[in-house]
Amino acid sequence: MNPSAFNSTVVPSPGGHSTSQPVHASAQAMPPPQSEILRITFFAGMAEAVGRRHLDMPWTGGSVEQLRAMLAAECPVIAPLLARSAVALAGVYAADQTVVPAGADVAIIPPVSGG
């Protein structure tokens, strides 16, 4: 085992004395991640389906794929269209594996047709 992965924690013993015992770092309580707001902009028929052009949503970080899933749960009416829509982060198209940082500016661009 890697000794640097352990921290020393004082643990009370039955006799009222304290002893020092190693505790694995991953076993310690971590504070919940801070969420920030994503401003999501919808275009064309997707904005009409959602009923607004912008949606502000709490976000602790994750991938474009995770964002799509969260949006589908938040706005089920657009779920079928989300899978076929492009996602842009700060004006640059992003793949599903791309990390969406908290506080990012996101655009959801539905497929378009025309001539």
C-alpha cells in the first residue's frame, strides 16, 4: 500500500484516551462540488418547443453527453431532438466527450434543412 495515500486521524479509544490511526484518503468526507450556472441558448424550433430562448441551469461539470442527458430530463419535449443537435461551447462545436466546465456558455443548435 502507498503510505502517502493515508492520513493520520485521532480516534477516541474506549478509555477516553485518543489514539492516532491511519485513514485512507478516499474514505474521508469530501465537500460536495460547487455548482455554477450554465447559460444554455436554444435556436429555431427547439427554442419554440422549450418555450424560451435561454435556460439557466445549475452545473457541477461533466461532458456534453451528460449535459444532453440532463437537458432531456429537464425538458423531455426536446429529448428526441437533442441527440441530433450540435452543441457549441463558447462558439466552438463540441463532441460528446468534451468536458463542459461549470459557468460555460452553451448553445444547442438543432439540425436545419432548407435549400
